[in-house]
Amino acid sequence: MAGSVSSEIEKIIWMIDKNHQALIGVIDRIGTNHAWLLTTLAGASPSLLQQVNGQLADARRAVEEACTLLRLSNDKIRSYLRLV
């Protein structure tokens, strides 16, 4: 029974790691798109630039926070796995 539970926990850890890596890619793409968009909108109104800049920065921070939470969750699950 413990082996089965350990195996399932290891699968969960693997999936969380996979999702974490995918989100790191999202962070990179947001950064690239953010810079490109601000360059493209350079002649737009300052209020539009400020709003778009703020929203993209917030989106990136939210994904970074999700990465942190996934990593912390995996750390806790790994600790639990050592006890099983």
C-alpha cells in the first residue's frame, strides 16, 4: 500500500514540476511580449502605455507567484513523501 501511495505522490511531484517549468516559459514569453508591445506602442498616449505596462507587469508577477507556490507545494509534498 505504501509503495502505491509513494508512486502516486511521485507522479504528482512530476506533474507539479512540469507545470512549474511551463510557467517559467510563460514568464519568459510575457517579458518578451511586454518589451515588444511597449516598443510598438511607443507613440501611443502615455496613459495607455502606463495602463498596459502595469497590467503586463501584474500578469508577470502573478505567474511568478504561481511558480513560487508550486515550488513550495512540491517541497512540502517531497517532505511528506520521505515520511511515507
